[in-house]
Amino acid sequence: MAESIMLQGTMSNVGKSFLTAALCRIFRQDGFSAAPFKSQNMALNSFITRDGLEIGRAQAMQAEAAGIEPSALMNPVLLKPTTDVGSQVIVNGRVRGNMRAAEYFRHKKELIPEIKSAYDKLAAEHDIIVIEGAGSPVELNLKSDDIVNMGLAKLVRSPVLLVGDIDRGGVFAQLIGTLELLDPDERDMVRGLIVNQFRGDRSLFNDGVSILESRGGKPVVGVVPFIDCDLEDEDSLSHKLEQRNNSGFIDIAAVRLPKISNFTDLDVFGQFPDVSVRYVSSARELGHPDLIVIPGTKSTVADMMWLRKSGMEEAVRSAASAGIPIFGICGGYQLLGREISDPLECECGGTVSGMGLLDSVTVFSSDKRQTRTNGRFIAEDGFFSCLSGAEFSGYEIHMGVTADCGASLTDCGGSAAGNVAGCYIHGIFDNADVSGRLIRALFEAKGASFSGKAVDRPVYREKQFDILADAVRSSIDMDMIYRILMEGV
């Protein structure tokens, strides 16, 4: 049975996902078989495993850091918000249904046997399990039914490292305050503190370390610097969604839909010099980009209404008329069509006309398509004919079925009409041939040539994992981490 170590945070977005990935990578480098685990994740960025099961994108990223195949065992419960008070509940990679928050909280303890079973199976296959918590372990109104922080740590008897983010300010209140609010038995499970996202001269924080250790009664196992590596973030808290300015010769504008999902599809463009991606929430921000991408959404009908009311639909249609290339992925593809209908209320219900830039109609059904997809671009006309013949691999996650009357974009679906195209395939740009052709075409459209080199996303990401692991290894006490692992709780 594997040893385990758990990363809990003082709040959301303190860097638990990245630190989990870093430890998975370090353990792999040290010759161990490690695997990530997050019992319950709330995220709209998701991933499809080889056996067609859906998990949080962060756990897939962490598995990649560990050098292993992503598995539904790593994220047995995934919540995908469909409204402000409800989510689609996915258990062991399959949809259980939609639940309002109050209903889910009444029933979530019933999931403990399935969570424990997934953990035990994963632990039987690996040497070390790196567990990621969620949010804060001291949300006092939620503690009694906790299945993801201290409740899980007790269930699997895992020692805990508590992470605070100094870049967001108040790291002493974060760490010491969290320790003070833990029950005594929970506090005993915390074996060390990590100060994350430190900027500047580390020696200037020596007194800070002493204060944390004396006031908190726990050793500081590391002060981790701000690390510049290009890996995907979790959902709506991602700093990438706050990027508003165009700093590249090629300006890619992504529409920030209210229920945006899998915006990680655009991460590949971050590796190209002179190319920038910005996320726009208003027609005024859209401007005149070189490419507009409409990402996925977990609430297509509602986001179509937002596009219409906000004026973004009119701005995108005007851009299309001006010849600016438009590409929609999954929900974005559905939004570009003539009509979207959700008669069974799979998301939020209703029927609405789409933007009409593609000759397609989408109807939602109760069956969710979850599959890996390989294919080839076949568009013969229009801007996206630049991709014709290029091969890709990716995955599909959608409940809508789209009937296309226009020209096909790929040999496995999608549509193309002039400078507008769309398909269901997440990760469709990750292949170097695809992203490289697209960037070269965008440069040529501006009368320039692209002299850079395209790299397959997986190859690029391997380098980023090593950058992350090297920075974390040099800033934390790995000898202490291994002692914590061996001593347990």
C-alpha cells in the first residue's frame, strides 16, 4: 500500500494543484511511482481518460507530471457548475445527474465508500499518493460533512502540508489562522507549512519563517518562489483569464463566456513568440484581433443569451463580416450555429437561436459523449483550409448532437464556412503541425512570415514540468518531506 502526503490550502488558488504536480514529478525523478488524488473537484476544465471517463483537468495534468496515464481513480467526484446554485455531478467518470448545492450536500457523505474504494485501488498500484485538498479546511459551516480536506486525511490517514500564498498577502493570518481554527486532532495531522509564490530576496523572509514556526508550532518545510512555467490553471480563478492586453504581433482574442470551460485549449499558443492570447468579456474589449476563439461552455443556452444581451454576438458577427477568422470549440462550436435546443434541460433548458455563422443545429440529449478522438482536417476552402491534411488528437465532452449542413472541417465532424469554423474536439491545436500551420497563416495574413518553431504540446509540457519540479525541489526540504511520508500520522 502506498505512502501518502496531502496538500491543503489556506484558501482556493494558493497553488495546491501546481505543488501537487511538482511533488509527483519530483517523486518520479527520484525513482518512485507516484499518483495524484483529489476526492472531490469542482471544475469546468475536464479531461477524458483513455477508457472514456471524465476527470478534472488538473488531475490529468498531475498524472502527466508523474509520467502515468490519467485515471478516474484520481478524481472520483467531479462537480461541473451549470448554474450559480447547481452542478452536474460526475462519479467515477460518469454523470450521476444534476443537483442543486443543497441536495448535493445532503447526499455527498454517501459517496465516501466510492471515494475510499478509488483511493485504495490507486494506492495499491503506486508507491506514493500525493493528495490535493480543495479550498480551505476550515470552512466551519462545511466541516462536518467534509470529504476532501481533513475528512479525507482522516479517512486515509495521511499527513498534511498546509500551503499559504504570500503573493496574495496576509500569509501569517492565512497559515496561523487556519491552524488555530483546526480541531486539535486535525492540527496534529499538519506536519509542515509551505509559503508559496514568494517574490524577491528569500533571505528577507528568514524572520517570517521563525515567526510562523514559533506562533504556528509547525516547521516551514519550504518557501517556494513565484515560478514562471506554462501549465494550465484551475478554472475561473486562473490568472490567464485576467489577461486583457495584446502584447504580441498576433492577437488572439478568446471570448470569456460566463460558464467558460476547457479554456486550456488555448494554452498551446503561449509557447509561440510574438503571439498573445487575451480573454475578453465585453464587445468593447474585443477590438480587431487576428483570430477569435469561442471556447467551451457548461451552459450553452444561457451563454448564448449573454452573448446577445452583452453585444458580444454583434461584435463577433461584425468581425466575421470583416474577414477575421473565428473558431469555436465544443460549446463555442454550438454557439456559432443556427439554433441550440435543450428540451430535456440537460444544462439549463430552452431553445435559442445561435449566431448563424455556421449552418448547423444542436439538440441536447441525456447521453453524454466522452471519448478520445483522432482525425485529420479536410476543409478545402476558406481561411481554415490552411489546416487541410494536418492530423490531430484530442477528446470530446458534450451532451449536444450537432447536425451540420455546411462543409466539413475534419473527417470526424465539425463545420467550416469561409473564415468561420468549429468542432467538438478539445486539444485540437496541440499538435505542432496544426498550431504551426495556423500561426503561419495568421502571420501571412498580416504580410509577415513566422520564423519560429512549433513544438507538440506534450513535448513542450515535459520541459515545463521539469522547470516546475526543479524550482520546487530547490526551495523545499525534500529530506523532511520523505520523513513525513515514512512517519505518516
